[in-house]
Amino acid sequence: MAFTSHDIVPLSQARANLSDLADQVKEGAEKIITKNGESYVALIDAKRLDYYHQLERERIHLLLIDDASRGLADVAAGKVKDARSTLGTIQRRRAARAAG
């Protein structure tokens, strides 16, 4: 969604016109509130915010599924290491760095 100059509102103006801005947002607009000439906060419809949060959760789930799929592919290809020996190697390397 592209923003126009009408969608960018100084904080002082937003305070004075909050009810009107809220009505505009409810009708589908999104507003960027500025403070000292820079982006400060956004005013968006609550349903749209819920939708954005749902999209973010879905993206996280897809990333987790992708990671799990890669891990299973590594196991199937035999690209595995014993956890205890690998942790021991990591601990020895850390100890050597700390001593040196």
C-alpha cells in the first residue's frame, strides 16, 4: 500500500484529530504519525493488525518446518555427528581460546 501526504500526520495534529483519524483508519486508511519530523508510530485498523500478526506466526511456522525438513534430510543423508563428542569438542576449543 502506498502512502500519500495525507497519510503522514504530525503528532500534534494527531492529538487534535484522533477521532477523525480513527474513522479514516477504520475505513481502510493507514496513518503514519511523526514526531519531530520522523516516523514515530503507525495507526492501523485492529483487524488488519491481527492479520499482520497471523502472517508473522505463519512465516515463523514455515521457517520451523523448513529447518526440520533440512534436519531430516541431513539425517537421511548420514550428515550426523554424535552430540556428546561434538559438545566435548566445542568445550575443548572454548577452553583453549580462553587459556590462549
